[in-house]
Amino acid sequence: MARTIEIDDAIWEQLCEQARQLGCDANALAQNLLADSLQQKHALTQQLWDEACRLLNEMSSAQAHPTASEARPILTPQLLNQWLSLMNRLIRELDIAPESIEADITAAFDEYRRVS
């Protein structure tokens, strides 16, 4: 199903000029640019999420007490700060309000207490 969006006149003119230079339709170019932009945003978000999960796993394994035969990473303030920085970037990329996250955590904990 086709949707309509409004584009500022100046941006539309730039888009039409670029479409003329490329020899394509301005509407098709707009769709391709929008799809590319969304795909890049998804890829960046996925990359940030993967890195945050990797660091969380590293921090989790660092908290366990290693045996003499098993070397584990040490949970350092730098590692924690790196994870927090990644999570903050991810939250900004996803455009999620911290209050919303807090409300979801509180609701999940309340549900857990009711079930337990």
C-alpha cells in the first residue's frame, strides 16, 4: 500500500535535481534513499546491541570467582563504563526515554513479585 509523506520544497528540489542527474524518477529515488537510511540505522543499532551484549557477557563472567585452572577477565571500572556508554548510545539510537525503561523494569518486577 502506497503512503504519502510531505517533503519541504527545498529538499524536494534537491531530490529532483539529483534524480535528473542520475536519470531516475524522484519518487523512486526518495524511496531508495529512505530505505537505505532505515537499513543503515538498523545495522548501527544491531551493531551497538551486539557489542553491548558481548560486554555484558564479559562482565558477567568477570564476576564469577575463577579457579586456579580457569583464567577469567576482571570486572574493571573501564569495562563497566564502556558498557554504560554503549547502552546510552543504543538508547539514543532507539529513541527510548529512560523513564520508559524504568517503568518497564518496575512493571516486570511487580509482575515477578505477584507470580512468586
